[in-house]
Amino acid sequence: MIGPKEDSTTLGTPEGPRWAHRICMLREVAGGIGHHIAHEYWCEEMGDPDAGLTRYQSAQMVDLYIRLVGHDGLL
């Protein structure tokens, strides 16, 4: 659910435009937080790029990670 004051954007889908959280869109593009903090363990061994968090929690962490480390940390 997206509240009226939350940072969101529209996403084009076959069913028409849908609203999405900005951080959720970022998580979809950059991957979950587990992918960034311990890829081999979380992605390869556990099969959980969100490191045991919900997708939204992981999105919040990815947003913070990029703010702190920068987008060069994604390479």
C-alpha cells in the first residue's frame, strides 16, 4: 500500500499504469540487500537476495546502502 506522502512513481504494465514505491523500484533494479552485503551466501547458498527480510525491508536497506556507499558500490 502506498500512502499519499510516500515517494512513489508510476510503472507501465500491460494492465495499465500502476503506482510503486521508489525504493521498491530501486530494489528491483539493483537487487536485494543480501545481494550487496554477502552475495555468495545469500544469493548462491540461501537463494534469498533479501537476506531474510521482506521485499520492502530489503528495499529500504538497499536505498540506505546506495546513499551511504554510492552507486559505484553496485558494480
